[in-house]
Amino acid sequence: MNEMKEIAKISGPTTITGLLIYSRAMISMLFLGHLGELALAGGSLSMGVANITGYSVISGLAMGMDPICGQAYGAKQMNLLGLTLHRTTLLLLSTSLPISLTWLNINKILLWCNQDHHISSAAQQFILFAIPDLFFLSLLHPLRIYLRAQGVTLPVTYCSCASLLLHIPLNFFLVNYLNMGISGVALAMSLTNLNLLVFLSLYVYFSGIYKGSWVVPSRDCFRGWSKLLSLSVPTCVSVCLEWWWYELMIMLCGLLPSPRATIASMGILIQTTSLIYVFPSSLGLGVSTRVSNELGARRPGRARISMVVALWCAAGLGVAAMAFATLMRWRWGRLFTADAEILGLTAAALPIAGLCELGNCPQTAGCGVLRGSARPAVGANINLGSFYFVGFPVAFVMGFVMEMGFVGLWLGLLAAQASCALLMMVVLGRTDWKAQADRARELTAQACKSLLPVLGEEAGANNNNNNNNNNNNNNKQVKRTCCDEHSINNDSVERILCGNNNGDVDDVKSGSDETYPLIVTTH
């Protein structure tokens, strides 16, 4: 129960934040639906393309900082927390540039993929005004992870609520008053994220939460990227493989009879699964933070307990999600449209989507465990095998060969989720948690090394001054790091950096593994 409370402290506010973010997307879909079938289909296709080529990449790369920040906070390495924030922000901003260039030519790409000309044109209008959102999210994602790693979640919820309150009037102003149509919906989404970024930045500044971990931007931000990239790239691949599957189904819907109806229905269903996904996703984020904190603090037993509690909670969420999707099958679609064909397709696929959640909820929580223990490559391999070697062939055969159409595509997703959940349980069940705690120690210690040259110069200057002032005290000289104006013992600096924040070597030597889990012994 204690561990459940700890996870709930993080996952509870994160769930509310996720629901608020979902509400923003829901409001946008409602405005698109009232603009007509073409606008709804074009907006749905555009959101799918944006997820495939942009949002999934940015989100996945940002999650690479999760284990570093979580384990650094657990080990009380606050400087590493701030430095990782800077590095990840630079990584995301640099990635947004080529993505935005791709979005500028999205109409040609969609036509090349045999999409309907009118739907492609509508999608182009939408995505052009969503380009600023890429850069806003490049700043927003790292900031949220930085706060969550420290257990700060309620302020994010309050700021999300404030930005959502502005989202509805923004849509009315841009869509109805300025008559911007589908472009106004996209611009309103971008401006809402900008508002959230501003609110969160103001909170960080005025609360002073940054003071303990703030690192002045310097050349350190441009080096020592290997460890971040080794986590960000596999995490990105894992996230993208799953996200791309859903968006790939939207593309396949364009090849079915009545593409406008099938694409619009798929857009509604993806928004529905996005609503359900908020709960296991928040649980996954919570257990990721808990596992990384506990591994960073050298408490592998508690990390394992976090995993077990999260998986049981995820199983309960899966059952609840299946019940919701089944009971709402005839009512849910009416929130978006009154078109009979779209409503029929939505009602037919919703029960299958509910069954998918029986596997999706546990595997999402499992992905959080893998992320918290810095094993994103394992999750990427599971997603690759499940979604593309199992799910895609089943979807293609069911949808096109057996001519089951729209429902057949969702049966492919069901096969993928079942396979993914099974593989995830096998991997988690065979985890050696003591070995993962040792890996966490090595990860944070290696990440600390990128700071050594600069801190070494500072330590060298301080030690020279101390030697001049205390040249008669031999005992103190033994305990200090020895260096001259030309060189420094990097092992000693690493002990100072990775042992505690004030550089007191005596404290490092007397600390236990629980208190100072990242001591690097000098041989």
C-alpha cells in the first residue's frame, strides 16, 4: 500500500494533466467535426502524419532523459539533472528543424502515398499551422520530465488547466470569428502549448525549484551526449514503432472503400484510445520515476515492488477500459459526428479496441519499468516484433485479403497488443534487480564524467589555495585532492562529483551505499 501511494503521488496528478491535454485534442476534434466531413478527415489525417513524422520523434527522444534524471535525483546528483535538461532541449530543437521542412511538403508526400487529393489539401492546411508546436514541445517535454523526476507534478496539472481554459476561446476566436477554418484549429493547439510552456516557466522561476539543480549553459551542454543518445534513440524507436502503427492504420484506411468515412472513424477511435491511454501512460510515467529513483538510491528491492504494484494496477485499468469501450460503442461516436456510416464503423470497432487495452495497459506500465531501469532497447525490440512482425501481417490479411476492411485492421492491432504484453511479462519476470541497481550506479557515474574537465579546473584552483594556506597541516593535505596548476587527478574529482554536492571527501568516505550510491573508488 505504501508503494501504491508513492506511485499515486506521481501518477495521480499526471493522469489529470493527461486528461486535460486529451481534452485539448478532443475540443480540436469537435471543432473539426463541426467544420464538416472533409475537415474532420483532413484534420485526422494531418494529426496522424504529425504523430508519425514529428510528435512521436520529439516525445520519444525526450523520454531518454527519464532514467538519467530519475536516477540522478535518487542519487542526489542535482547538477546532472540540470545539465541533462539543457542537453535534451538542444537535442529536440535540432531535431525539429528537419521535421518542419518535411511538414512543409506534406501534401506532395500524401499524394505520393495515394491519398485523396481533397483530404491531402486539407491536411496540408492543418499541418502548416502546427509547425510552431514542434518547437514549443521541444522546450515543454524536457521541462515536464525535469519536474516529474523531482516528484513535482501538481504544478504541471495547474498550469495545464489554465492553458486549457484558454483553448476554447482561442478556437472560437480563430475558427468562428476570424474564419480560419481548419488552420485555426491547428493554430489554437500550438498557442495552447505555448501558454502551458509560459506558465510552467513562470512557476519554475518564481518557485525557485531550479536553484538546487540549475547549471549555467556552457560548453558542457554540447559534450557528453553519448549516454543521453544511447537512451534517447532506443526510447524514440520504441515510442515511434507503437505510435506509427496507429497512424499507419489511418494511411491504410485511405485505401479502403469510402476513405472519408473510414479515416474519420479511425480518427475518432484513435482519440478514444488516446483517452484510455492517459491512465496506463500516467501509471507508466509514475513507475518509471519510482524505479529510476530507487535504483539510483541503490534500493533494488523497492524498485521491484514498484514494478509489481504497477502491473497489478495496470491489469485493473485494462479491465475497466474494456468495459468502457464495450458499453459506449453506440454512444461515443455521436459526440463527434451524426454521419450514419462513420457511427456504424466506430461502433463495430470499439469492442475490439477495448480488448486491445487488456494487453496495452500492462505493456505500457512495463515500458515505464524498462525506461526507469534504462533498458529502452528491450522495449524497442518488443514493439518491433509485436507490431510489425505479428500485428501488421494479421491486419493486412484480415483487412484486405479476407476483405474484413476496417474491423480487420483492428484485429491486427489486437494480435499486436497480445504479443507485446506477453513478451513484456517474460522480460520483466526475468529481471535481475540487483544488477539493474549496479547499472544505475554506472550510468550516473559515466554521465558525471562529462563535467570532470571543468570541475577539475575549479577543484585544482581551490586545492592550490588550500595547500598554500594550510601547508603545515599534513593530515588535511592527505585528505584533499592533490593537483597542481597543470593537472588534476580526475578520479578524485569524480569521487567528489558523484559522491555528494559539496565535494567533502570525508563525507564521501563515511557515507553508506544507500546514502551515496555513486561513490567511485580510487584505486
